Amino acid sequence: QVHLVESGGGLVQPGGSLKLSCAASGVRYRTYYMNWYRQAPNNEREWVASIASDDHSPTYLDAVKGRFTISIESSKNTENMDTVHLQMNNLKPEDTAVYYCKAFVPDEGGGSEYWGQGTQVTVSS
């Protein structure tokens, strides 16, 4: 079973940085695609970035290109767990949102989606 737990959100001033993490258990040794989404108040949930577990190829929303970096870290201490990070630099007030990670794991039935609980990011002076 895949389980996702986000961390790293908080309050930061414009121009600052935060690093979000999504601890993903149950994904090691499987092909999966990890995505970060965000949802601002009164807005629909918006895709931000994704990365493939096999070749670590990233893709980004245009609004965050050059500022956000998504990466995968395999745990040396915990079997069957990877951590997907979202390094966010030069943050802007419009980046304020609840950030969610979502894993898509292909299987014989097509695939399954798993979501984390979300972490709040607030960019304000």
C-alpha cells in the first residue's frame, strides 16, 4: 500500500525559499510518477511539477520554471521508501497555497492515485 506524508510548509517572505518533502512508502522497486499540486483559497487545484521514478525526468508549470526543482531521494535507512522534494526559491505571494503530493502508480488495471494530506505554504511580508 502506498502512503504519502508531506512536510516542510510554512510562512516565508517574498523572495525566500522553502523545501517541501513527500515521504512515499510502498513505492520503491516500482515505476511511479510523483506530482506536486497546489490549491489557493477559492481556486481549483493546480498541477505544479512532476517527476518519473525511472529516469527522474521533471516537468514544471510555466509559472514556476526556473524557481522550483523537483527531485527524488531514496532512503538509505528505510526500505521501500522514497522522498520526493520540491525546492522552491524566489517565492512570490501568488505561490501561497496548500501543496499536495500525488503518486500515480501504473498497474494491471491502468493505475492508482494516492494523495498526501497537504502542507500550507504562505508567502507574505
